[in-house]
Amino acid sequence: MHATWCRNVRLYSLCVGAILGSAVPCLAQPQALAIHRDNPHYFEFRGKPAFLITSGEHYGALLNLDFEAKPYLDELQACGFNLTRVFSGTYREVPGSFGIKENTLAPLPGRYLAPWARSNHPGAADGGNKFDLDVWDRSYFDRLKALCKEAGKRGIVIEFVLFCPYYEDNLWDVSPLNAKNNVNHVGTMPRTEVFTLKHPDMVARHEAFVRKVTGELREFDNVFYEICNEPYFGGVTLDWQARIASIITDAEAGAGLKHLIAQNIANGRARVENPNRAVSIFNFHYAIPPDTVGLNYDLNRVLGDDETGFKGNSDRVYRTEGWQFLLAGGGLYNNLDYSFTTTHEDGTAVVSAPTPGGGGPNLRRQLTILKDFLSRFDYVHMRPDTSFIKGGLPKGVSVQALTDAGRAYAIYIAGGSKADLVVELPEGKYTVEWLSPLTGKVEKTGGLDHKGGRTTLASPEYQEDVAVRITTGR
């Protein structure tokens, strides 16, 4: 026997079968992030159930050469987070975009890295040479693979966003896909027609990029692809999105890992109509209240809230958004954290107006509390359900709950300061814990020897919100 038979988990060895004459593998077939086999609202990652949660930078870790990823990824790992959202570089912003201070998506002159190499011809709108869309920039793909590798070492999944609409003319003006910025004379259409099927030469460039990226990242298990950020702006069409999804699927039809595909559906809430079978994750932005989860739960896909913001700089609104979305049955939450900048990759920059969102160490600590609270449950076998709550909530509060009836109940109450929660539970012996989402402290705990039916659970006094954990060993 050879000690090297099963050393590399990326090689699917039939070592036992070679000896026994049967196709018995010595290792399970490796796979990328996948949908959980028992509950399609959650993931399976490296053999374990997972939901994805983070408080991540503004998507420029790849395209901005001034952003050093390792301190950033170290901070996410220290918080117990397992996700970062990364824009591919087909879209970029400029200083001042959306009022964001030290915007990582807006690199300084000479510090933007695109998938395509610069030519020898000057004249690009950013002051550099024009791009040659026939030539890939090897340094871009080296940086991309290094980012995926470093994230993978820390158990962090990369949501790789392939495209983004050009919200304003000044963003289209600096795009490599704009004919003014490339030597290939591609991109003469208005910005609202870039992500449609109207212009075959542009679609061909999109397809080539997707095939190149999927080829480069074929062996990474910690990646999934989002087709397009906020396609409901800027003229992005559904048939174009379907085309890109089909290209991903086709490109990955051969050897290598198969990666999940996400589609961004709406800001706020929407019902997904005619869902694309190739798409496993439906993402929403600013999904508060989280009623979009209930609207789409029957589709049996992962539902994500993968961008927050535009509600000021305080922690409370983004903490409660995360708790509400995940306790409503969502499987992914990405808070957009503006405290990560090119001068503070560790997330210690002070966030203030006019930057339209929040972030910082305090908020990340609060989201770690959420991550730890939910991780203590066998959440794969729980479902969103508040029907067992029969009253006792203060006026004006919201409540979400995940349940495995008779075994475990995870409850989140946003608002108020005291609750006499009336719940209907099966007969059993339960432990009841009241936890502060703000501090992580268990404020009250006790046993409940319940004969079945309704009972009242009195909360401690709390500030802003409270979480309840009800469990039994039965």
C-alpha cells in the first residue's frame, strides 16, 4: 500500500477499487459550496451545514490595487464570518460615487485592475492606456486566485459578482467595455443596452469573460457566482441574465467543481416569477422587513439579503435587519460595512455621513452574536413559523421564529423593552434562555416543565431587541 493514495483531496482516487476490483472510492467526491441535501434554504460547505453571514467591504478587494486583502479576511475570520462579496472589475466606481467616503470600489488613478490588459494606445477616460479586450491581464487572474485561496484558508466563501449595471453616465464613461476606452471598437451603445441581447459583439465579450473566469476558478470550492448586481437598474434584461446563467452551466459541464449561481431579484421585496432552474440563490437588497422570505420560501432556494445601507450610520438598523432576515428563514446575510477602506483594511475606519451605510467593530460583534446564536441550533431541521406565538408582544414590535416543533424554538423580537410571551408548546421539559443581541449576554434562563398547551414566558427588561432560545432534550 502507498501512503500517498489519499493525500490530495482534489484527486478522486479509486484506490480501494484498484485493489478490490470495484469502484469504491477512498474519498468522497469533493464539491464546491452546495445546497444542503436536507433543506434547500441552507448551504453545505466542506461537509457541514452552513448559512452565510458577514459584514464585508464594498466589493473592491479584487479590482482596487490599494486594498490589501489579508488583514480584511483575518478580521472576517476573527468574527466567525464566512462570506465576502467581490465585484469582478467589469464595473467600477469613481471617487464621490453615491457619497461613499474612501470607497473601495473607486480606485485612485492607476490603481484599477481590470480583467483585460491595457494596450499601448493612450486615451482611456481614467488617464491610462486603452484596454485591449482580446488580451487578458494575467496579473488580474493571479490576484483573483490568490484572493480565493486566502479566503478559502479561512473558511470564507466568495460571492463573485460578474456584472453590474452602469447607474450613471460617469460610470459607463470609465468602463473598459465602453468603446471610448478600448481599442476593439466594442461598446458604442448607450449604457442601458449593455446588458441585453441587442448587441452580439458585446454579448460575446460577456460570454468570453464568464468562460475565462469559470475556467480559472474551476478548482475552488469557496466560490459562487452572482450573475449581475441590481439588474433591475440600467436596462438589464431577463433574457440576458438567463443567457449568462446558461454560459456558466455550459462552461462547467466538464471536469472540475460545479458552482452555485445566484440571481439578484429586487431591492426590498418581490415574488420571483418563473424562476430559472439554473439559479440556486435568490438575492435581495435592503430586505427589511423580511417578508420577501415568506413570499419565496416555497421555491425551495436559498434566499439572501446581500446588501444593506441607506438607513444611516448607526448599528441598530443593520443588526436588526440581519436577525430578522435569518430568523425569518433566510440563508445569507451580507451587511455592507464601510469601515473597511484601503487605509483601514482591518475595518477600523470611522463611518460617518454622507456614506449611506454603517459598519465597524461594534456592529460586527453584534452580528457575531447572531451567528453564534443560530449556530447553536440544528437549523437545517427548522422552519420559519410564528404560529405557536399566541400573544404577549408589546405593541409595534416585530417577531420572527425558526422552529422544530417540540424540540427547538429560536425567536427574535425587535422593539419594546418587556414581553410576556404567550406560546403554545407540546408537553415536555424545556430550557428557556433570553439573550441580548446587543451584548450577547444571557439575561435570563430557566427551566420549564410543561404539561402542554399555552404558557407565558416573561422576558427580562431589555433594550431595543431580545432573542429567545427554547430547547428540550426530548
